[in-house]
Amino acid sequence: MTNHWIDIKNSDCILIMGSNAAENHPISFKYVTEAMEKGATLINVDPRFTRTSSKADIYASLRSGSDIAFLGGMIKYILDNKRYSEEYVALYTNAPFIVGKKYGFKNGLFSGYEKMPEGPSLGKYDKSQWAFDMDKNGVPKMDRKLKHKRSVFQLLKKHYSRYDFKTVSMITGTPEADLKRIYDTYSATGERGKAGTIMYAMGWTQHTTGTQNIRTMAIIQLLLGNMGMAGGGVNALRGESNVQGSTDHCLLWHIWPGYLKTARASNTSLAAYNEKWTPVSKDPLSANWWQNYPKYSVSMLKSFFGEKANAANEFGYQWLPKVDDGAVYSWFDIFDAMYKEKMKGFFAWGMNPACSGANAGKNRTAMGKLDWMVNVNLFDNETGSFWKGPGMNPASIKTEVFMLPACVSVEKEGSITNSGRWMQWRYQGPKPLGNSRPDGDIILALGEKIKELYRDGGVFHEPIVNLKWDYETGGAYDPHKVAKEINGYFVKDVTIKGKNFKKGTLVPSFAFLQADGSTSSGNWLYCNSYTEKGNMAARRGQKDAVNNIGLYPEFAWCWPVNRRIIYNRASVDAKGVPWDRKDWVVYFKGEEKDGKYVSRKWLGDVPDGGWYPLQNPDGSWRDDAKHPFIMRKHGHAQIFGPGRADGPFPEHYEPLECPVEKNYLNPQMVNPTAAVYSSDADAHATCDPRFPYVGTTYRVSEHWQTGLMTRTQSWLMEMQPQVFVEMSEELARLKGIQNGERVNVSSARGQLECSAIVTKRFKPFKMGDLVVHQVGIPWHYGWRWPSTGKEESANLLTPAAGDPNTRIPETKAFMVNVTKL
Amino acid sequence: MSKVFFIDTTRCTGCRGCQVACKQWHDLPAEATQNRGTFENPPDLSFSTYKLVRMREMETNGKLKWLFFPEQCRHCIDPPCLETAGDEEAIYQDEKTGAVIFTANTKNLFADEIIESCPYNIPRKAADGTLAKCDMCNDRVTNGLLPACVQTCHTGSMNFGDREQMTALAEQRLAQVRKKQKNASLVDADSVNVIYLIAEAPFDYHEFVTASAGAHGVTRHMALRKMVRPFTRALRQLA
Ligand code: SF4
Ligand code: SF4
Ligand code: SF4
């Protein structure tokens, strides 16, 4: 979330699309309800009428996988009807930038495309062809009037001119009248002082076009001037309480803590690594915050290797693993490699891939090809017991499985970081049961054992023996020590910015981190969370900030530097005056003399840098100001996004498996850069009469994730006892299916038995003359519980193919059949 | 002064946190259920289910609605169940809170008669004839806590407090909801301590949303029974 949960209450118009907030993020509805009480409009767009839809002022359905068409139509509507905030767009986004002549878009492909027959990516782009034109000083050329033919703004207009009502309706199956009503209502937030917000989740990410779904909305939010505003932003509702935290701390293969890049093999030295990943801007008005990259990477290395890291040995850079250039090591690739017997061992830590992973059948087979597997979890699950699951012959499976029982979150101390980026400290409740232990304890012990084994040498033992590993107190894992390590220390006496700091004291904020080895920080983004003033995340102050918009700056702590709404300097005009005078986020209140600002003072939230506003009260431009989007190299938000794998503008492509013979917007059917795997377990079927219905997966309020903690809970099982498939009355009639009866659902990859829920809440889609049916299944079940073994995972059906940027699977749109048993 | 619930169904998202909270606080066993082609489960109130969120889909003028009704005992101001039982040891009203409480002695009542007397079809019997229903979490309330279902509700659907405060809130919400939903109404506000705000016709939510006149309550037949009750009870106890 660029904003945070409470901030939803400040919105004038809430669009819930790609999420089912009422069911899956119930608490969010506290704030949605509050906003509605104050007059906000709630719009919900979803293939199925959900508990969220039941509360919406406006509901419309769309076929799964057609979000970019839907939102692309909104971009066109905003541009055609001048609903955009021109001042904001011209000042804060890259709409005025001039794109180089090499850029082009033809037949559904951007310039620079190359097919990759060897896979798994279908193809790739030479992104250098999308570069901006630069002036002689190396600053992007701009036309703030937005008239230049190759300005981002004009290219945007041209790109979405094809997304007219008729075409969009044909693709989405949404009636034109619904499209118009929603575009009109939402784009009204482009007015000065109004803010609209988007609440999305896996309904947008789990597609071969996942990243671009979100990019399309980000473009809308920028056009309407909704970024940085209270009640605005782009808000991802995370599917687990600590997903934000785990991503921040490098859950994913391609990033190190704090979104630093994983080193590539070609980054042969620390200097080369830092040079490669540190962006350079020649614009004096661009803060280009990532110019500090080396300070963060070196401080991280100091935190990893402590005193063993010094300038002479590149702070231990060579001890860290490098990934092959061009290679990908995502979840898909891990299970693909495992399936192809290229992996020997596997830690399934707090995960249940036998049920949670797309194409779960492939994952289950793959696990049978390992030598060993360690399952760290609260209870045994379908993963730990995969070898005795349905269709398995235990005698023929060699994998040795170890179970390490972990304790549950309330039995341990530590922090979680919620969707709103709030790091919240939690105290230990009851002590762990039996011989279960906190994850930290298990990792600590594991590390100690490995260190012991490598003490007398071994292949490439340096990283292991040199790893700083002093996180225990009294023989147990100490979460405070880890939290402090993440924040970071001064490792020698230093003077920075005129202030003296003693060796061994905690760094007050990342502005003080250094690239010379005098500071350590496990994650620069969290530097400021545990300081000499104490554990900021444990704060429980209930006082709001001066602007009274629910920032509660003394409750817990929020990255970065306790800024509750990021990009907040875009919430003010060039003179530092809020676009919205009522629910303002920051307000420049420096002293003024002869029409010029002479001192700096911001009120409200922690501003995105405390520089002067771009303009003085008399309208003159300042040369000591900075553009508000400080994390972007050029300081401007990106309507044109030349860094994405699949193009600088989002374009509609059909899901890998779809019900239509034709993409009505361009000749490419599928995202030409999608990740698609080709083992014999990766069958796909598009426009195939055997699988005529669109399938999607989702969650219900009553269960959580793969159900490990809920399927064993009788009160929850009482409410949602069995895996079900929801379908329209029309489809049920067609197939002769009675409400409540058990049916078979199958895809090119697998099948399972479900209870049919025949409901008015699913309706067939009319796409031109074509009628398309869609069904949906929750993915919370697995054969282990209930004991009948009949309630299986919906992921047996889903494809392990996905987005080229994130490798998130397309589990929201695939093709199935439904038959009577 | 009696305590009152104000249940605003227009804010209810059907999350069923209240349904689980009720079971948790009373440590009531789960029922063995099946998916019956609906999210609503268990299928009915029972001896071990005091709170049930009813879910109904309806379509009017092409507009689909999914209505949620968190059903529970209304803690009637003049409770027909209590009246019918006529046995303070079995059914009584807590003077302080207004809670209508069923005790283990309900075993000695004519269960079907009590059930029949309830205009909202709330009480349910165990195999041995003992009756049970929502107890207003009277143990919590008398110790200064909110009822478990109210405590858990995050949308503001479930509210609890003194009568004046709750009726004021109900009136205020009604006025506000009516701006968008013309048919909104408060259900039997003067005769119960659990006041529902609904936006559609009562029957659209569930059969027993209002006390349908005549069909229930203390009928003549029951009034007669009441007169002979002391004798029948004595007889039963002897047997
Ligand atoms: S907890 Fe509140 S919102 Fe959830 S079902 Fe109960 S009354 Fe409705
Ligand atoms: S609702 Fe029924 S059970 Fe509850 S107090 Fe009234 S009559 Fe008795
Ligand atoms: S008041 Fe208590 S007993 Fe009654 S429904 Fe709520 S939680 Fe259950």
C-alpha cells in the first residue's frame, strides 16, 4: 500500500477490483464503511458478485483476465473527457517526457521484441529502444504543455485510442452502460480536492499480465492526481499478515533486503555491482534517492559479516552467491528444476506447495524426486505427507521427509509488517507447545550447526564461517537483537552531518548510513525502526497528527522513516499548498519574504524529503527544490514505464488459456513475454472444447491460505465444510446440475470433486455473440483434512505459467470443464 | 435499565465473525455440516448454535442483492417464552440487563410449547428436551464486557448499550439509510431488546424476522395450558 488501512476512510470513491476485501480483508471494511458513511461511493468490479459486491453502490462484472481492457477503456475515457488533473500530470509525472524515435507499437508488440524459443519466457524486449530523448545536459527532454507528438502524454492517448466502449465491452463482457457509469464515477476524483483509491489483491497479480494490471491502475491514479493524497494511492491488500514484511526482507530470489538487487554473475566486484545498480541523474531537481545505493549495500554487507567485512575484501561481497545473468530462480523454476530431478534437497518453510502452488500435481510429483525434504510448519500438512497422498505409491518414493514443528505466531515475540507498511511489534502470549519452536530459534540452531560443520574447512566455507551469527541471548533466539541488527549500528566512532556518533550505538535513520563501512544495517528501509530511543514498532501512542486524517504517527512504526503516505509531496501543488485543503497530508509552512520562501517547514506527515516546494509564492521556480517522486531516477512518476519486461504501456492480452479465438485489440493472443513452462506436467488448453468454461480461484472469509490453520478448526469447518464450485443458474441448467450436488471439475492438468453452488451471483458473459460461462473455486482445501480425503486443492487445476516480471502464476484465469459425477 | 442490541444489517458483510465468536465464548461444539449449495451453514439454529447469519440472494429490477441477517434471540421486553414457561427456575429475565435466560431446568418444560410460543422461532431443544438460545452473553455483560458477537463485529453492524443510546443510534441510521434505500425499517423496536435495521422486506431476509401477528405469542390455547401447568408439572416430576 502506498497509503494504509485507516486512510481508506478519507476516500471519496473506492474502487475494489482484483480483490474481495469484505471477505478476505474483513477489517478493511471498517474503514470502507466509515468512508461510505461520509458520502464516499463504493464501486466493485468482479467476475462474481461477492460479499464485497453486496455492499457496493455500483457493481459490474467482468470476465477474468480482461482487467487491462477494462482499465484501458477508463484511461481513454479520462483523456477524451479531460477528466485528468492537468497541472498534476504535467508537473509530477513523466507525461511531458519525449520518448526516443526507436519506440514503437505495432501488431501488439512494442519495438525491440525477440522470441525465445527455448523458454520458459515466450520472448523478451530490448528495452533500450524505449529510452527517453535527453537534452545536452543528460536530462530528459520535456514538453510541459504535453503537445509534442512523442511526448508520453500523446503516446498514451494514441495507445489507448483503440480501447473504445464497444471493443472493451466485447472483451470484458461488461455491458457498455456499466463501463460508462463506472468510468464516469471514478474519474470524477480527478477534480481538485477529491481522492479515489483502489483496493486490489491477487485478483490482479495472478495473471500473465499481473504487473501491467496494476500499472494500468497506477496510470489512472496519476492522471487523476490521486497519488500521494489522503484517501488515494495504489493499495495492495496483502494476503497474509506479514507478506509486506517478508518481501521487504527479501523473500524473493531477485532482491536482497530493502529491494537491493541480487548480484548477477556479471557484477564481478562490489564496485561493478554498485555501479550497475546505482542510477545516475543529471537533473539538479531530481533527488534520485537510489543514488545512495552503495551506502545501503555496504551497510548490509557489514551487517552480514561484521568485523570480517572490510574495504580490502569488498566487505565480503565475493562471499555472497551471484545469480546467472538472464536466469530466473522463481518458485516456478524451483519446482520445474525439482520436477526435472535437478534438485536434491528442499526446505518447505511455512509453506504448503502441495496445495498452494499452481499446478499442485506437478509440485507433488516433483517432491517425490528429491533426496530429502524438511517441512517446517505448525502441523503436518499435504506437503510433509505428500508421499502418502492420493495417487502416490509410498514404496516407490525415495524422498526422506523431516518435520520440524514451529510454534504459532502468538507464541513468539517479534514484528510483522502489515499491508500499510506498519511494522508492529508483538509480544509473546502463551509459551510454545510441546517441542515446537519459533522459526528464529530453528534458523539460529541450523546456522550454528552448519557453521560447526564448516569450521575446519570445506568447499567455499568462507561465507559460512565469516557470517555474523550472534543473535542469541541465554541460549535462545533474541528477536530484539535481530531487530536492532536490521536497523543497524555505527561500527566505529564517527561524525556525520556535524553529529558525533559512538561505536555500537544504533543508527537514527538511513540518512546516516555510509558506504565506507562505518555503519551496518540489515535492511536500510528499516533503519529508524529500532533506535537509541527504543523499539519504534512497539509504540502504541494513540495521538493523531495535526492534520487529523488518521496517520497516528506514534502507533507502531512505518517504513520509510515513519512516513505513512508515500509520495506525499505530490499531494501539494508547486507552491506546497495541498490540492485538498480538508484532508491534507503535508502542508508547506515555511516563512515567506517578498514573495519567496526563506525557511523550510512542513506540517503533517513526514514529507518525502524536506526540500522547498518547486515554486515560491510569487510563482518563481526555485533551484533548490526536488521533484516529489524521489525514488524515480528523474523524480517523476512513470506513466511510461520503460523498465517493465512486457512493455512501457500496459496492453491487453488474453490469458494463456482463454475462451476466445481472437484478441480484439491486437493480433497477439498471449502476453508475448509470459513465462510458460513445458515439462510433460505443464499441459495447457486454450479454446479447447474439452475445457469450455473460464475457471478462477479465490478465498473465503472462513478459511485461510491452504487451510492448514482453519481446516483443523471445527467452528470454521462447520461454516465451510467442503470445497465448492460456484456457477450460474444458466450453466447449471445447461449441465443438468442441481444445487448442492457433487460434481467433477477438470482442467488440462488435473481434476477434483466439488460441491456445486448454483447461484445468481455468477452470470454468463455476453461477449458480442458469444456467451462465456465462468466458474470459481476456493483454494483452501487439501486431502489431509477433512478426513474423508475428498476435499482437494483447486491448484490441481491451475497452470504454472505467469507474469514475466514477477513469475506470479495465472491462477485467476484458466479453462475448465464441469461435469456431473 | 435494560440493555439493547442495535443490529444494522445494511453494514453487515456476512463475515460470520459473530457466529464463531458466539460458539467460542460459550464453547459450543461444531455441528457436522455439508455444503448445501450455499455459504449459509449450519442450516439452522440449534441447541449448540445460538447465532446464525442467514444469507439470501434476491434480484429486483435486474439488481442483485445478497442479504445478510445475523439471527439471534430478541430478548423480548415481555417474552412470550417466559410467559409460557411460567417457571422462573427455567426461564427468567435478568432485571439489570433485560436478558432472557434459559436454564438447565428448561428440561422440565414442554419444549415444543416454548418453541411454539416464540414469535421469532428461536429456542431449540436437545435430545433430552433441554432448551437453549442466545443468553446475551449475560456473564460478560454483567462483568462490563460487550457480548462476544458485538465485540467481534468490525463493521459496526452489531452495537450494544443502554436503550436510549441504542434507539437514538437506530433512528439516526434509519434516517441515513433511507436516503438511498427507501424501504429501510426498524423491526419491532418497541417490543424487543434486539433491534434490527433492515433495508428490504422482512421476508426477503428470513421467515422469522418480524413477529408475525397471531401465529405466535401467547395464544388462547397456551393461556389455557398455563392455567393447568402447575398440575402437569407436578405430574411430570412424579413420573
Ligand atoms: S461480525 Fe458483523 S459484519 Fe460480520 S457477519 Fe456478524 S454482524 Fe455481520
Ligand atoms: S425471541 Fe423468543 S426466545 Fe427470545 S426472548 Fe423473545 S420469545 Fe423468548
Ligand atoms: S449475545 Fe452472546 S449468546 Fe447472544 S448471539 Fe451474541 S455472542 Fe451469542
